Amino acid sequence: MNIEKIIKFDLKNKIAVSLIGFLLIIFSLVYFIVWPTIRDIKIMGSEIDAQKIDLEKKYIKGQNLKQLTENLKKIEPKLELLEQIFINRNRELEFITSLENEANKNRVNQKINLSAPASTENQNFQKIGLQLFTQGGFNNLLAYITDLESLSYYINFKTLELSPGSAGQAVKAADNQEPPEVNLNLFLSSETYWN
């Protein structure tokens, strides 16, 4: 008899039980399906953001690498020129020979004095002092200086001293129509860079 009472619910109780059952089903769906899905979506969203940032960094690095490659291609022809500007330590004779050739070409007497290398830290080159004692006519000395500056080596002139040569010395002009040039002494103090 009591069972019949329990089974028989009135309409109000049936609605309440149905509502409670429906809410339990909804709560179960939310708890077991929706919340884990939302949590997974948030985790995936943060992973996507991290990957996006990583891809942007890689893209920027790629662009920088591309720009660096383009810049390297632009300066590659000039690297050979830079190699020529610095005097190679193993090719001192070539440098001295080129100085002597310029002196002979311009009919100038020359004495070369290279000083000991200056010590440099964390650099791939050494700075070496170069002193040139020359003697000749003014026009010859001027042409000599111009030719020195046009050499492929980098010579940084510090001082230039011009003084009259020995008394009684004069350089005769080739065509003998011009008066002989007065002989002058030229002292050049400079720095050269060696690698």
C-alpha cells in the first residue's frame, strides 16, 4: 500500500521530480562535457598564441636573415677591396716594392722606415707607423704624393714636412727650356694597417 502511494505522485511532485532530473542531466552534461571542453579550448588557445608568437619571431628572424643575405651580396665585391686596403703581413715585400715603384716612376729618391707594430687588443689588424724620407723636385714630389694616395693600400698620413734640399742641387728639366727645379726634402709620417 505504501508502494502505491509512492508510485502515485501528484502532478506537482511529478513536475518537481522531472525538473530535478532534467537539472541533474544538464549539470552532468555541463560538468562532464562542457567544462572539460572549455578548459581544452583555453589550453589550445594559449598554445596557439604561443605558436603565433614563435612563428612571428621566426618570420622576423627569416626577414633579418634575408636582409642580411641581401646586404652581404651587396658588400661582397667590396670585401675584396677591403682585403687589399689592409696590408697582408706575409706580403710586406709587395707593399715596399709598390712604394719604390711610385718613387722611381716620379723620379724621387726615397728612404722607407717601418716601425714596430702597435699592439691592439681584440682586433684583426695591427697599426704600423710608416715614415718616408724623399727628395726631388716639387712637381715630382707632388705627383709622388698623389700616386701614394691612389694606391690600393690604406695609408693614413699624419704629418707632411717640406724643406729645401741641399744647397746647389737642382733637377734639370727634360726639355732644357725651363729653369731647373729646386731640390726639396719631403718627410711623410703615416700609419698603415696590416692584417
